[in-house]
Amino acid sequence: MLNYADKNRLAIFKNLCETNKYFNVGYPEDFDFDYSELKDFLDYSLNNCGDHEAYCNYVLNTFQFEKEAVDWFIRAFKGEPKDIYGYVTHGGTEGNLWGMWIAREKYPEGIVYLSKDSHYSAAKNIRMLGMDSKAIDIDQYGVMVYSDLAKKVDTSKPAIIFATIGSTARGAVDDVSEVISTLKKAGVKEYYIHGDQALSGAILPFVDDPQPYSFEDGFDSLTVCLTKGFGSPMPAAVALAKRKNLENISCEIDYIKSHDLTVAGSRNGFTPLIAWYIIKAMSMECMRERVKYKLDLAQYVVDELNKNGVKAWRSKNSITVVAPRPSEAFIHKHKLAPFDDSIHIITTAHNTMSSLDLLIYELLVDYDITLNSELRRSVVSKE
Ligand SMILES: *Cc1c(COP(=O)(O)O)cnc(C)c1O
């Protein structure tokens, strides 16, 4: 039991959480969830060490739920569980590390190509794995420039593509059908495509006209965050990869009489329950509606800013609205994530038109005070 002072600290912290629950307009976490039905399971030491498809001596695992959730995600990305394997990772970074590890074991000589807008963890993973890599230029919307890929690709070695499907800054989606045709045209014989779908993997399977995101589109592995878009209350992601490429990373674990295909040793047994809860509590139709709601909100923000002469824009199927950079005071007040001469506003599920109206109003006032019209025009227009 905690003493009085420590109890009090927790009470103060709880208050801070309650007050700031809806704070984020610069990050893609949603706060429209309720996991009270899962609370009991914090009373047990759940551990999903190893492969959820294998027998494991450690009884307090949530493998049955993990398998069901993973199969759902495999189908959402147009794969078949007999061809695709996956697991619930600690987050997007681990999912990307796993995908790149599988790629490196398949093509030890391969070179990684990734856009300059890729998440910072991509470079971290590449360093950890000791892989060679080349950064590819991006266009003004943050998308990989395919002609630069054609120019930089080494046709004598396998190409490992780290495609960004929803960039952190601009919500940019690299088009892997363009990537694949660029590689083929250049004469690359062997390639591996990994999709960093941390962000837009929570959008593209649920819209009418998606950019390429699925196994049918040519991905060999991909990762999608449960925190960004699905409403997981703690970091978690789903990582998926073709089974045929997994042989090289499998290892046996004697002391729990199982084997392991994952990056971690002990794995969180609670987050697979969250993944399962997400797919059970929300129907496909409900997910589609929720995504549409967020996309409509993003378009609303763009329209309102444009109407007032501010050159804000968003990419197709993106909830990330890019706008000119306001004052530091505004950025600090709203805990925004600035980049270059821009900021972004990410329209998550707990937002409403009226909550965004207030933000838009404050932003316009701030622009009038701090920016001249020259600066307003300097941010790229989507027209
Ligand atoms: C958030 C994010 C990641 C990293 O995910 P974590 O869960 O924070 O490890 C990777 N790539 C992109 C594009 C992201 O948005």
C-alpha cells in the first residue's frame, strides 16, 4: 500500500491526466475509448513471450486473442493467415525493426531506400541492423520522388524499400506501385517492400479510394500502430510479414518449450487484449465511419483556413492538415509539433467541429498578429 503522500501524488497526476485528456491537436492519438471491461486483467502477470501460434508452458498468455486480432489485421490488409504471420509489438518502431530484420536476413547485401520524410526511427533501426541505406528526395508534399529513386538505386544489389505510408510531418504516402515499376524499369532483379504504415495503416483499409497499402499491392511486411488511429491507451502496434521469409529469424526457447519469431523476449500480454477488444467493439462499418469522420474534420479545417486566406492543405486520405507556422507562444500553448516553416493539426476522433473552430479562430488571430501576408503565402498550396 502507498503512504498518504504518494497516494496524493497519484491523485494530482490523475487530475493532470483528466485535465489534459483531449490536449493533443498535433499528434494522432484518439481519446474516444473505454477499456473498463479489460481492467480485471491487470491483476495477472500476462506474458506473451514467443510465438502465439506455438504451444507455450507459460499459461497466463493471451495468445488466443492475439491470434484472432492479428488474423483480422491480415485480412484488413488483404492477406491470408496461411501466407502472412504477425504479432502485437510494443509499437511502430519495433514493427519496423522486425520488418527490416526480416528483409536483411533475406537480402544481407541489400540496400535500404527510404524517403527523407520517413520517421526518425527508420534511421535508428537501419543503424542497429548495420544496413546500407540511401535517402531519397521528397516532393513538396513529402512523397518520395521516384525519379530520384531511379537515379540512386544500385541495380547490382537487392533493393529494400522502406515505404512511408503516412509520414509523421505531412501525412504523405509513398505509392508502392510507382516504386515497384521504378525498380523494374531500372532493372533491379530482387526487391523487398516494407510499409511503415504506423499512421495511415489506420486509414487506408477503411476508405473508398486508398493509395496502395495491401499485400496485394506488393508489400512484404508492414506495421500499423494501434495508438494512432485505433485508440489504444498505451503504445502498441501490429506487425505483419510473409511467412515464407520468416525461417531465417526463428529460434527455439528451451525454458518455456516454445519458439520465438519476434524481436522482444517477454512481450506485453495486455496489449493483444486491447487489439482484440478494438476489433470486437468496432465493426468494419463503424471503423469506416470513424475514419470518414476524421477525414471530414481535416477537410473542414483546410476549408476554414483557406477561406481566411491561409494556405493550409492536406494530402489525399490524410487527417494531417499542414499550415504555416504560427508564433512560438501559440505552438507552446497548444503543444504543437512544428517542422520547417509549418505546423500540422491532426484531426482525431475525439475532436469536433466546435473544438476545432476555437483552435482555428485562435490560429487566425495569431497569424494576424505575428505573420505578414508574405509568410502566409510561403507555405505550399495544394491547388
Ligand atoms: C509513430 C510512428 C512511428 C513509430 O511508432 P512508435 O509506436 O512511436 O514506435 C513510425 N513511423 C511513423 C510514420 C509514425 O508515425
